[in-house]
Amino acid sequence: MAQARRPRHRDPSNTEEKQYDERVIYVNRVARVVKGGRRFRFQALVVVGDHKGKVGVGVSKGADVAAAVSKGTDVAKKNMVTISLYNATLTHEVTGKVGGANVLIMPAAPGTGLIAGGVIRTILEVAGIENALSKSLGSSNRVNMSYATLQALQSMVPARKWVVKPANSKPKKAPAKKAEAKA
């Protein structure tokens, strides 16, 4: 006699689509020295973005990796910033500096793709930037590089706020001076 299969009930919290793309960039084991030896904890660097111009970075510590990641995700969601995109790239060249980390990010033509490495690439991907060039100058500390990248993206001026002169306006010539009569 064959048994009837029970339908699998799915948890409704798992079926809903995630609103943000959450990526763990780095997990570090940190230690505190106490009388009996060392106590270990974990530090997680997490980036959260919606691929439409919102991105956040969070760093947090926890007793285990899962706790550190979930706390880091919460911090990143609380500190999300909105950046303005222009044709899936940046509006202009930007730089950011945090600690010893300097980050330079430049717009690129459509079809170029992301030419960036490590932390910068991940942040640009979750922000929704598809075409950009970047250069990391100075320190390679992942936490400082992530905050420098976020600072650079925040310093970007949206294209609608640019001050642009009309193409047909010509600079006015100064009035011609009359030749003085020689005496």
C-alpha cells in the first residue's frame, strides 16, 4: 500500500523575494586577551544594494559568523545612501579618501563593463553601476576602501544639477576702443 505524500508547506518568509542584494565581502576573526587566554569573535563587512542606485556598507562583530553577518546587514540597511546613475554609469569622475585608502572611480562608455577589483567592484555591482573604471590608491584595507568608495559615490553631483551653458551662446566681445586722436 503506497502512502500518500504530504504536501510540503513552505515558510512564507522564505518565498518572498529579497528586496536587497546582500553580499559578505570579508569576515575577520578578532581576539580579546583575557586571564584564561584569548576570546575569539568575528567581524563581518557586508554590502547591501538594490541594483537601482541604493547602496549601504556595514561592519559588525558577533560571537559567531552568522551573528556578525546578520548584524552587519542590519547596519548596512540603516546606512543606505541613494546615488544618481546616468546610463548605468557615473555622472562624472569622483574620488574618496578614508584613512589611507584612496579610491578613484570614473564613468565608462556603454559596453565597457566594470573594470574594478575586490571591494570596489562588489559595491558598484550592488549599486547598479554597469560601466565604470576604478583605481585603488594607497591602503588596501577592505573596510577603509569600502567606506572610501561609498564616500566617492555620495560626492557625485547628479546630471540634472549640472550647470551647462547653451551651445549657441557666444562670449560677448568687449566694445572696441576708439583710437585716440594724436595731438
